Amino acid sequence: MKSADEHVTDAVIAKQAAEWFISNQEGGLTLAHRTSFLAWLKASPVHVREYLAIASVAQEFVTAVEKSEYELDELCTEAANEDNETVVSLYEGVNNYLPDDNVKPGKVNERRSRWGWAIAASVVICAATVIAVLQQNLSWFKGYEVYRTAHAEQRTWTLSDGSVMHLNSDSAVKVSFSSAQRRIDLEYGQAYFQVFKDSKREFLVKSGKTEAVAIGTEFDVYHKNSATTITVAEGRVAVLPGLDSATKNHAAIPEREFLRLEDPLKTVELDAGSALKIYQRDGVVEQKKVDLRQATAWLKRQIIFDRQPLGEVAQEFNRYSRVKIEIEDSGLRAMRVSGVFNAYDTESFVGFLDRLDGVFVEKKYNQVKVRSKVIKVENQK
């Protein structure tokens, strides 16, 4: 039978194992942290055993929670409730749980029982913490990690290979790294990658059927329902549009700014300052030179537009604000405007619109309607 001191040691190691497990699944560990983690594992076989146990328990808990009729939040609240008599803090007077010669056997058993509940409660709380992370990222057990941003949210992560990934508002990616390949699946939204050089593993980004491969470069991928645009800021990127002959259609696209490629089925190599736009529905692939300051302005939380249709500019602002801007008139939507704004400063943009000649702006609680002014001319007798 283990002594109380041994139980304390086991509890501390279990807690450390849970913390390392959570840190690993959250991702973004620095080289120093990864080195510390390996040193911790090598320090004792017990560390390895506890870490594997936490991983196993986490998997079983995930399965149980998915099938349980109880809410996880309710279970966690119950487990962490200070008024719950079955929950005892592990670090609240450890000596209270050591055998005492002056205590009767019944009391010792009672305290051992309380100690057992303390261990059980700590395991529940540790497991609940792990599950809270895994519920946001249950796909880890399927071999990939999911990163998301909410509306009007931008975030940056350092991936396990040292590459840096920036996600724009309303975006989601799946990241799956192996010894042979680094793969990113952009499910929707926009992402910018600063790729760490690794000649042994290609860095592949998929958006729909489109694939982009880069080694030691920086590039942007913007996935919309209508099209995917890949912009290279530094280095070179090889892009395979992934369109089959059935989708290849040279239907005209209004106000084309890109140069259409003769054969959209071949791999295209892009240099810095170039962009490739792939229209999924029409199967049209177009390439052009771009203003990188404008194309990557979102990284600085800016929107830069140079003679762009007002309707497109309003859509960009709607990505970063809960106040929706609606351009009611088709003529206004096509009107070309220029400017530089803070992406989150919708009020300044609305003020800009209000100062335009012939434009009427109606402000509501969570909506701004923009339409042409109606000039009434009275009949003169």
C-alpha cells in the first residue's frame, strides 16, 4: 500500500502530465517548451506512464461525453463546487491526510476515504480540463488540429514546425503535419502563412480543389464561395487549380482585372507580388500583379481600396463589424472609391460615405443603409 507521501507525489506527477497534455494539444509550443517536455518525459518512466494514462482517459472521456445525457459543464460545475463535501483540495494542508498516532482507526479510515475522494476529484477536474480543450479540438484524435476565428476576430499561431499562421475574421483551417508533409486545409476564410524552411517536408495548402505548395515563403490564401485567391508576398508558390475538364468554362466575367490563363489545368508558379484567382463555378483561372500593401493590409487591421466598387468595400468592412453596411442602390455599389481605413473603425467609414455627394446614410442600431439621395424638384407655375 502506498503511503500518503507517495499519493501526493503521484498526484503532482498526474497534474504535470495533464498540463503537458493540454499544452501539446493547444499547439504553439516553442522549441524551449518542447525541449522541457522531452526532458520531463525522460526524467522518469512514471512520467511517461502518467502522460499516456491522461491521453487514454481523455479519449475515453470524450467518447463518454459524446454519448452522455448529461452536460459536461454541469459535471464540471458539480466537481468544482466548493460546497460539495466529496471534493477536497489536494494542496490544502497535506499533513492533514497523514496517519496520526492519536487518531482512532475509524478516523484514519475516514481521512483515507477523504484522501481517495481528493484524488478522484482531482482526476475529474484534470480530465474535465482536458475535455474542455478537446471539445474545441476533438479532431486531434483523427490526426489533425482545427484552428478557427469568430466574426470580427483575428488570431496568430506558431505551428509545431515553426511556421506562423495568421487567420482573418470568420476563418477555419485543419492542420495535419507528418514526417513527409505539412498540410493545411483552409475550410473557409482567409489565412496568411510565414513558412519555416524545411526541404524534407513540403508545405501544402488546400482550398477546395486548389492546392498551393511553398517552401520558405510568405503567401495569402483567401477562400470565398465564388473563388479562391492566392497571393505571394515573398518567395515562390506552385499552384494547382485542381479544376477538371467538366468545370472548365470560359464564360465571361464582368470587369475582369486578371489575365486569364490558356490552360487552367496546369500548375502555375507565382512570384512575389503575383496573385492567382480561381473561380470555382466557371472554371476560370486568372493571374495578375498586385499591390502587396493593399493585399496584406488586413494583417495590420487595415482596409485599403484604390478605385474599388463601393459594394466590395462595404463587404470588407462587414467582415470586421457587427454593424452591417447595406448599399441599397446598384449604381452606388458600382461606384469606385479610394481610401485607407482601420478595418474595425466602421464609424469613420460611415462618416466617409455620409460626406459623398448624392449619398444618403441611414443609421440604425446594428445596421447602416446607404442609398442615393432623392432630389425633389417642385413644379413651377
